[in-house]
Amino acid sequence: MKDIRKKLDELEGEMQKPEFWEDKERAREVLKEISSLKEQQKAKHKYDKGDAVLTILSGAGGDDAEDWARILFEMYSGFAEKKGWETRILHQHKAPDSGGFKNITFKVKGKGVYGVLKNESGVHRLVRISPFSAKKLRHTSFAMLEVIPKFVEPKEIEISENDIRIDFMRASGPGGQNVNKRETAVRVVHLPTNISVHVDSERSQQQNKEQAMEILNARLYKRKLEEQKKEEEKMKLGKTVEAEWGHQIRSYVFHPYKLVKDHRTGVETSDVEAVLKGEIDEFIEAEKKL
């Protein structure tokens, strides 16, 4: 969300320049991008009150990174428990050697979960004496967290009478061959989407209308799912974000000193153990103020 705000500020600043409208092609591109960014911004707020799906992927660091993914899962599970939220694992790929995770996806259910956790998306960095090192060497490892809203399948599609147009016409084909003098065929048009359904297989107008409405409902349902899928893809972290050096949003250091520092807000604490048990409220609250 912060990146979207920053980009919007840049583009809107560009619009204020006296020469902006001289390059019409560039002006159109900027206006189009501003519109797209505002839609994304609106979609983030839209799901703030609902549940969230979190995915943790181990990154650079081998066994340590896999173990770090496990620790992060326990941290967010602990945070959820303190909030009275419910956590359920949806998928996990365990790492046999480290006992950690190569990746894990879990749902967090509760009031306002997505709004609270959405800014936790990003790369998390751990620095510690590796428990997997025979020489007890300091090791740096990374894991990436992705937070997206829990999309709910639309169980019902509400269609307003004002949004549809129903046309009646003479039927053709087997169902209408003996009643071709009557207007039994039905075409239903959903005006907001321009989806049209034509049915003439039944002998009565009412039956054809019912069939058409069932098909229209199914098509609108499919369209809604496709729209949700597009929104979900927009919210996912891009493939360009790698769980390695230079991309971390927060560092958790055990050695040579103890410190957890958020690189976006500057908030830090030396109580690393408490943080890893789920005490992350101060980081979340600080990020909201940006």
C-alpha cells in the first residue's frame, strides 16, 4: 500500500508540471496508471475487515532459511492467538533435514485480520549463530511472507430487475416447432455487463425464462470469480521480489547483539524473543502511520 501511495504521489506530481499536457501520449499513459493504482488502493481497503491467507517461503540460507520459515509461522500464529483469531494450515511443504518449511500457507480468521496484517508482506531477515553449523558460525537467512485477503466464493448472485431486459420472440427448433406462432423464446440481457442469454428449447415462455435466468446467474457467478482472481493476482508479491539481500523489510538479529528493526519505519526493539512469540503490535501500528 505504501508503494502505491508513493507512486501515486510521483505521478500526480508529474501532472502538476506546466508541460505535462504537451506530450499527449505520455499524459494518457500517466492518467491510465493513476486510475489503475487508485483501483488497487480501493481494493486493499475493501477487504480490510475480512480474513487473510498467509504464505511463507524460505529463501536464501538453506537449512537456516527453512527453519526461519518455521519460526515466522510460529510468530504469526502466536500473534493471531493473542488477538483471539483462528489459524488453520492450508498447505505445507516440510523440509526433512531442518525440520522447518520450504513453504507453508495458512488462513487466519477473525475480525479485521487482513487490514492488520497486509503490510507484513515482504522479506524478513534473520541473523544468528546457526544451529546447523558444527563450527557455530553466524548465519544470515531469509524468508518471504505474502499476505492476501481470503476471497469468499459468491454463493448467490443478486440481479436487480432494473439491470435486466427481457425480449420475447418466436421460438424455433424442436422445442418450438409446434408453437411457432407464439412468442415462447426468451432472450435475457444483463445491462451492466451486456451478457446475453437466449433460450427457446422449452414449450412455454415461463420455462424458457427460468432457464435463461439460471444460465445468466451461472455466467455472472463465473465472471465474479474471474474478477476476484484478478484482484488476488494484483495483491500477490511480484516474481521480481526475491527472498535475499537488499529486499528485507525487517531484520531479526541474535548475534553479535539482539535487535529487531523494521527498515521501513525505523522502529526497533532488543527483545527479540518476545517478538518471535508474537509481540509485533508496535511494528504493525508504526507501519499504519506511514
